[in-house]
Amino acid sequence: MSVLRPPADRTLDVVCIGNAIVDVLAQTDDAFLDRHGMAKGAMQLIDTEAALAIYGEMPPAIEVSGGSAANTAAGVTAFGGSAAFVGKVADDELGTVFGHDIRAAGVRFGTAALVGPEAARGTARCLILVTPDAQRTMNTYLGVAALVDGDDVDVDQLATARVVYCEGYLWDEPTAKDALRKAMDAARAAGTPVAFTLSDSFCVDRHRDEFLDLVDHSVDILFANEAEICSLYQVEDFEEAAELVSFHCAIACLTRSEHGSVILADGERIEVPAVATEVVDTTGAGDLYAAGFLAGWARNRSLVTSGEMASIAAGEVISHLGARPQADLVALLEASR
Amino acid sequence: MSVLRPPADRTLDVVCIGNAIVDVLAQTDDAFLDRHGMAKGAMQLIDTEAALAIYGEMPPAIEVSGGSAANTAAGVTAFGGSAAFVGKVADDELGTVFGHDIRAAGVRFGTAALVGPEAARGTARCLILVTPDAQRTMNTYLGVAALVDGDDVDVDQLATARVVYCEGYLWDEPTAKDALRKAMDAARAAGTPVAFTLSDSFCVDRHRDEFLDLVDHSVDILFANEAEICSLYQVEDFEEAAELVSFHCAIACLTRSEHGSVILADGERIEVPAVATEVVDTTGAGDLYAAGFLAGWARNRSLVTSGEMASIAAGEVISHLGARPQADLVALLEASR
């Protein structure tokens, strides 16, 4: 048995599917989180009322395009790879901002913006509080992002890709979940490997049985952090979770913050160190880790090199506010040699 | 004759009046400016078509509330002072962003958002290209900001203020110009000193005769950089311009980038050094200089101390992307002692 490789004769490195979100980032203190009953480091879904209440009390903020899988797509192109993104925005100002930023990052983004009455829900936004310890706590108003549907999934495009990357967060909404299922099924039919991120430990809590089934039957490359993989298998010990996941998918990339990551593939275990950096804002760390790994793997680089690329991309994005790369990742990779 | 002092028995430090703008900031190279025929370091007004064309070619951007006089108001509160802002946004997403950010900065902002057919022009945005030399080149789509009018000027509020700060840019639009004239006249009637910024050398070119008249008859405290003050008097030598302006208003604050600034008041000349910093983005340097000076002057601090506060605020804002302070300016001032 050999390590999973990308299919030959493909023209596109990665298709990413996820929530199309504009991040609203502000720096604040722990007391703000306590006052609003937020769990530090987690993502919670909020409704319009909560969004208005939290925003009303937030310090001055900046708006930056985000969305987990969208950040990953932007990270792939920052490494010189090719990427497409599938996700739903409304025909509004934040939708325009999202569409501009992802296209300007060189990502193909063909999903039509939503018009009509439902568009009044607005483009999704994530109210992110960054505390002095550089942790980010996320409050997501999903808006129309939840309405990405099967029709938005381009089966022909999936058949041209070396891998499709799916965001676990989509499982929270029935329409988006259908879109994700369609993408996974179409990928399988086309021989395109499926990568999946567990997204968030609370997200895993909400969908544990289905996620276990997905990892077992539909996912080839799994991304998870320590809390997520332990939550998935309901164990407390990381090593135990790592052993369990190794039986269930071809490649598992398990991230452990400043302790680096572990890549498990075909009985092999690779320890990847984190890149030392001054941490400003951890938003996007996991997304960019996945970007670096997939940008390498899709071009047939070794697991070790792909892991290094993952660490470099994650290290860059946590060194500044915002979840998309600001530096030339190719140059950072070359400088690391 | 003694130096101009703020009136006694006032409850508000500064009322700022200017264009309410959200900045759209991206880092780019000189070739981008050349390709679009932009004059580096300047501000040009653009129409909808140009805004779409430039935005369409801009790299991924971040959105941050801006507007010259609004940045100044946020700088005053960052020094613990009290400030109000008068300016027009539309009832749209960017208008919400602007209103949130300025209020979250502790600035009183009571101008009603524009609704109705004219609101379709949208909240103003400034497409700012930051080049590797940290210079910012600004392309402003004014939208509804141009529609701030006399009714938005609260005469009673002006009578409670220690100084009103007016943005020269408002002179470009007839409605906004009327609002500015009303504010200056009301301030004079209430005994509130008038501060004014020349804003931009091209703006001075467009309105030289009227600006000369304003400086002569309506302005007590003038803010200008080297290019602007030389343009006003159509001289090439800074010292010549400095001598000329000293005859025409009570206090003139002339900024010279890394060479610091010169404050001329009542025959006195104070040289203020710049604060050394790693320059990332010069957007807002002049706005925050004015904020620091006025925050000091309004509280009866000496011209020397007010100048130091100006340099500290300008130095902080050019050390990061975006035109509003991110650090605690009071702490920076204390640390400088």
C-alpha cells in the first residue's frame, strides 16, 4: 500500500467549499467575552438580534474577507497553486467585498450572488474578538452563506481538481449540508480525493455520529486540531485519538498549536514542528495549515514538505490581524530552505 | 498679545466636521499607480465608474473607517479628550460600519444617516493604495458624504466646544461647503475658535483664493503640510511660506513628515521633532497630528506639549495599516516622559 496521491491529468489544484464570510475583527479583553458568555477560542452561530447586540458593544473593528475554506483557497494561490471557491454571498456591499477579495487573491469564484427576498438576510459576517493572548473567539451570523446549495456545486469543475476541500461548518445548515454531500459524492464519482476539516470542537459535538461516518467512508484527507479529534472519538488523550483516526482515513493532519502537527498516512507518522513567530491573532491558523498542506500535496510534494508548507502558512497568518496571507508564501518557503 | 487659548466653560473638547468615509486599503506597487495615472501621495476624487474600475483591479483589501476629520475625532478621544463628529453616511452596510466604529471610539456622532433615493449613492469610500515606501495614494468616491448640509450642523453643540475642526476637503462640494461655512459662522458667533486643515495640495490648487480668504478671516488654528502651505502662497521655499502664514492666523501648525513640525503662534516658533517609528502606512498622519495638538491645546496644555502629543499620535498611526489609532495614546504620552 502506498500513500494517497492526487489523480493525474487534472488542471486545478483545489476546489474549496464553505461559508462565504466577511470577518469583523476587533481587539478586546477577556472581560468582554465573559460579559457575553462566549467560550474563548470557539465559534458560535448567532442570529440577527445577537449579531446587532454584540456588534453594538464591540470596539472599533476592521472588515476583512474570511470564511474557513475561502481562507484555505486564498492560501493555496499564495503558494502559486490554483484554487476555486464555492460559497454564497448576497448581492450587497459585503458580498461585493467578499467577491472582490477572493478573486483578487487569484481564486476562481463562480458562485452567483443571491438576489431576491432571501438576499435580505445579507452576506455572512463573523464578529471576531481577538484577546491579548492572540486567541480569537468567533460569533458567526450566517446570513445567505447557509443557502449555498447543490446547484452551486459544479460537478465538471470537481472532475478537473486534484482535491476537493470541504468545511465541517457547512454541516450546521440543511441546505449547505446537501451541497457538501453532493460535492463529496461527485468527487468520489470523478475520482477526486476528498479533504475535510472538522472545523471546531463544538461543531464536532453537534454532528459527531455523522462526522464519524464521513471520516470512515467519504474523507481521504482529514484536518483536525487536538480538541476536535479528541472530541470526535470522545477520548481525552491525543495519542489515543491519533491512533484511532489512522485506521479511518488515508491521511490525517492533526494540528497542536505551538507544538506543531502530526501527519498520519499509510502507517507512517510525521512530526512537523510549528514555525516560531510572534502571535498576534490566531484567526485562520487551521485554514492556512490546510492550504499549505494541500498546495504541496496536490503538486506531489512529499508529506514532509507539504507539512512544512502547512507550518509556514499557519505561522504567517497568525503573525498579523486577519485570516488571509499578507506575505509571499513562496518566498517564505524558499527562505526556510 | 498672548497666545490663543480655548474659551472657558465648555464641556466638549473638539467638534470635527468632514467627509464620513470608509477606507478600502490595499498594499500594491508603484506600477499600479502608474497604470492608473495616480499621483503618489495625493487624493483624487473619482466617480462611480472609476471607483468600480480601480476596485476591480485592486489586490485583496481591508475595510477600515476613515475620513480625515473623523480620524482626528477618534484621535482626540484616544487621548482621553471628548469629541463629536459631523458627517454624512447612507443607510447602508458601510454607513453602519462607519457609525459603529466612530461611536465605539467614544466619539459623539449624531448626524442622521441619509435615506431615500439619494442614499443610493452609498456611503463614501476611499480606495487607498499603500506602496512599499509606506506612502498612501487615495481615490475618493464621495457618495453621500458630499450631501452633509447646514441642517447637520448643530449650532448649540458648537457653542459647547473648545474648538471646531474643519476639513478642507469639504470645499470640493457645494452642499458640504455650505455646511462648513455655517459651522465657521456659528463658531465665530459663539466664540468658539476655528481650526482648519488645508487637507491636500491639489485641494489647495482647486480653492486657493477662497482658502487664502478663509485663513485670513475665519481660521484661528491652521494645519498644513509643507506642500500645502507652499501651494497656498505659491512659493517654493517652506520658510517663506511659514513667514507668510504667521501674519494670517493665530496658530499655524506646519508638518514636515520625518522632519517633524513647526508651530507658529504669536511671534513664537516651536520646532517639534517627529517620533521615530517604522513607517508602514502614512494614511492618517496629518489627521492624527491635528488630533494630538487639539487634544492638548483644548485642555490648556502648552504649545510644546500639544506639539509632542501631535507627534506621538502621528507616529503611532503611521506604524500600522489604517488611519485610526490602535494603541493607547495616553500611555504612549506617559511613556515618552
